[in-house]
Amino acid sequence: MKFVASTAQPAANLAGREPGGLTTFGPDVRVAVVGYGYWGSKHMRVLSSMPGVQVTIVDEDPERIAEARRSYPQAESALHLGEVLGRVDAVVVATPPAAHAQVALQALRQGRHALVEKPLATTVADAQEMVDAAATNGVHLMAGHTFEYNAAVWKLKEIIDSGELGRVLYIDAARLSLGKYQRDCNVIWDLAPHDISIATFLLGEVPRSTWVWAKRHVGHRHADVAYLRLDFEKAATHAFVHVSWLDPCKERRVTVVGERKMVVYNDMSDNERIRVYDIGVDPTDPDDHGESHAMPVSYRTGDIVSPFIQFNEPLLVQDSHFIDCIRTGAKPNTPGERGLDIVRVLAATDVAEATGRPAFVAGSSAPSAAELVREVAS
Ligand SMILES: NC(=O)c1ccc[n+]([C@@H]2O[C@H](COP(=O)([O-])OP(=O)(O)OC[C@H]3O[C@@H](n4cnc5c(N)ncnc54)[C@H](O)[C@@H]3O)[C@@H](O)[C@H]2O)c1
């Protein structure tokens, strides 16, 4: 038996949940990474760097297995999960989204823990079945919401929760690049899970409704550019999300505009991921000055501060947390239910895109009759 000290910091530190995962001890954990593509190879890198973790690689493509064997000659590998499932404790599902449910359910029903990449599944029914299977079999289902294990996102939440920004007027997010066109989903299901997970984490609630503009510019399959509006009821605010596979500039940014201050999280910056702008705009009443041509607002400007952030690779933090949860029995900070919430929002974006109207997120509080009338009339 080996004893390890994990480097993981819990994503929920700032969400007020029980800190954990800093010094957990336990026996070897055997994990199969299913899907050794772009992202699965990164899981393989971080998991194989952890003491007390044995990693097996599964990919249905023999060429990917050959590549994996060159990089990890000691690791067991297989073309099908069934060949190795009896010898592992857990799986990390990093296949394309359409295969998430089938692979994860195979593992969960055999009593194996599962960490599933975003989006948890491609339908609400599949995501619900996965959550139920984990509960029935007494194992963990964790959603791979990497940004909820990102120290910059925790800092952003800390700043919002401290009240420094004042009331959040709106959030604006951009995730743009000349991106990898996916075969089995549109740009919303591919990229927006990150921004929906960030916005829901920051505001502590799931949006009640969404509105979408999406368009396919290239190819015949899926929309490659989209704009989303997420409506948050308790916070009385909106998040606007722009996602694109068709943009010359790589951008990964979240801006939170508050009544008092504004903050920008730029994931492309190495050393200034968070910048707090002490700027704002206040309304003025022109009649107060007796000048009808006066500006309707006045501007405040002050310092721009970039707080220090102790940054660890989010994927390492996330996967360490998964291993810790297996060892300690603690519930993951992003359990399957969180993944299901995000899939519900994504499913609502499909309805909004198809109808051209705002769509309510299933599972949120029922719309009032007046809201439904307004929606039909819009
Ligand atoms: N959290 C993040 O920041 C992040 C970043 C990128 C991708 N992802 C997610 O990771 C997942 C994988 O994305 P990718 O870009 O690596 O895809 P990819 O196409 O590069 O790799 C997928 C691999 O899965 C294999 N595969 C497919 N079905 C399989 C099955 N049933 N059994 C075994 N192997 C199978 C394929 O052969 C391929 O090698 C997606 O869900 C994606 O959304 C997450």
C-alpha cells in the first residue's frame, strides 16, 4: 500500500464547502482513461504523474493505442473498456461527447467511479440516467468542469462574493479561436459548457432561461458561431456568452461588470489572469444642472489591480480531487448533478436555437402564466 500527499486544492473552497483533498492517504487507485485523443492524453499525463495512481489507456482506434504505448510503455492498454474494466476502480471518460453516456454507464453499472468530460452527456435523459446509475451503485460520478478547479475562477468568485464590485450588472464571456470543428456537436455544446459552468459557479445558481443566436458558416453539420444569453433569476442579471470556431483571434475571457467596479479574467494571460478595474459609470440628472445638453452619466476612474494568484494546472487539481474523492468517499465538488444542470441548460439552447425564442431550462422553477404569455407574444 502506498501513501500519497495530493496537491489538489478543492474547487469548493470558495463556495463554502468543506475543504479537503490536501493530504489524503490511501491505497493505489487504478484508473482507465477512455479516449486517448487531444484531451485524454492530457488526463493521462496528469494522472500518471500522481503517486499511487495506476493508469490504463483505452481507445478504440489502434493508431491512438500505438501512440499511447510509445509514450507510456509501462501502462496497460486496450481497444475496449470491457477488456480492462474488471481490473480498474475508476474511469475517466474523454471520448467525444456522443459516447460519454454509453462508456460511463458501462463503468457505473459495474460499480466503477467515473469522471466524465464536459458536456456530461448529449441529452438530459442520458445525463439523468448516469446520475441515477451512480447513486444506485454507490459510486462517484464527477463532471469534468475544469474551470471550477481553476484558481483564477475562484479568485473571481471571491471578488464577487466580497461585494467589492457591488451588484453584478452583467457577465460577458468570449471563447473564440480558429477552433477544432466537432463531428458530433455544435459550437455551443463544445465550448459553452465551460462558460455556463463558470457563470453558474460565480453566481451560485443555474440560469432559468436562455436565448440563442447561432449560425453555421462553414460545412453542412453544426453551427460554428453562437451568442447566448443566460438569464439568472436570483442574481437578477444576465451572462452573455460568445463562442466561435471561426475567429482569427484566440480569446478566453470573462468580464464581470459590477455597479462599483469591473473585473476581467483573461485566461490567455500568464501572469495577470485577473484585473480589477476601479472604474464605473453613475447616472446624472441633467435637470439638476439646468443643462439639457449635459451628459446623462458621469464616469469614475481609478486603479487597475491584478491580484496574485497561486496557480496550479486546473486539470491536475481536478483529477487529484477525483482521486481524493475515491480514497476518502467525499462527494466531488462537481458531482454528476452539476453536469446534469449544465446539460439542461445546453438542451434549452437547442430549443431556443430551433424556435428563435427564449427557452426555459428544465428543472428550473416553473414559469408563471404571465411569463408564458409574454414568451408566446415575443
Ligand atoms: N475540459 C476541457 O477543457 C476540455 C478540453 C478539450 C476537450 N474536452 C472534452 O474531452 C473530450 C474529448 O475531446 P478530444 O478533443 O480529446 O477528442 P478527440 O477526438 O481528440 O479524442 C477522442 C478519442 O476517443 C476515442 N474514442 C471514441 N469513442 C470511443 C469509445 N467508445 N471507446 C474508446 N475510445 C473511443 C477516439 O478514437 C479518439 O482517440 C470531449 O468530451 C471534449 O468535450 C474537454
